[in-house]
Amino acid sequence: MKDILLWILNFLGLAYWVEIVTDYPRCTYYFGPFLSYKEAQKAHGGYVEDLQQENAQGISVTIERAKPVNLTIFDEKEELQRKFQRVITLSGTAS
């Protein structure tokens, strides 16, 4: 019964999701769905801990009712710029 209720709430965009945004790598992650805010709040610590073990930096957490389409959003443009900056720094010039 709980699974059906969760499916309905998620379908309607009324389920709770944990949104975690990291500065490095520049990503947005969605974890869920959850029936209640309290359930999502109880679970979010484990997700943060996993990201910290992967050396993610600048971690911020939001718990909200949502209906995410993509569970992981990676800013490829930002990552390419960082890699390009590293190449310039290592070579000493941009030419």
C-alpha cells in the first residue's frame, strides 16, 4: 500500500525529494522519492556522507516536493572550463 501511495504522490509531484547541489564537481543530485519531509530528512545524511567520501565540495541540501526528470545533473561546461584551466596552468601559456 505504501508503494502505491508513494507512486501516486510522485506522479503528482507531491512526493518529497532530497536535492543536493555540489560546487565541485558542479552537480545536482536528487534522491527519493519519500512520503514525508521527516523521512527525507532522516535519509539525507547518508547521501551527504557518500558525496563527502567522493571528495565533493560545497555541499548544500534542500528537501522539497518535486518531480525531477533527471536524478543527476552534471555541468559539463563547467568541468571542461576547469580542465582547460588546468592545462593552461600546467603548460604556463594558453597558446
